[in-house]
Amino acid sequence: MNKWAYVLRLLREIGGFAVHHKAWWIVPIVIILLVLSAVIILGQTAAPFIYTLW
């Protein structure tokens, strides 16, 4: 299995937990963490190109 399959499996398990236990407060936390991690990863890859513009 590749890395993305594990990530999708983890998200599916978190979603199943939230539905089963009616813990809907978990969903916004997971979404915020995913968005922040994407911003950090994309920010690190764009940084070298920003420095070359000066």
C-alpha cells in the first residue's frame, strides 16, 4: 500500500468514529489540521522560488 492509502484509511476511521459516537466536534478539527498541513507543505516548496525573485 502506498502512503495515501494509509491516510485515506485513517480519515475514514476518524469519520466512522465521529458518526458512531456522534462526536461531530472532531470533524472541524481534522479539517483545520489538514488545511494547515497543506499550507505548511506548499509553503516549504514555494520558498526557494520566492527568494529567487529578489
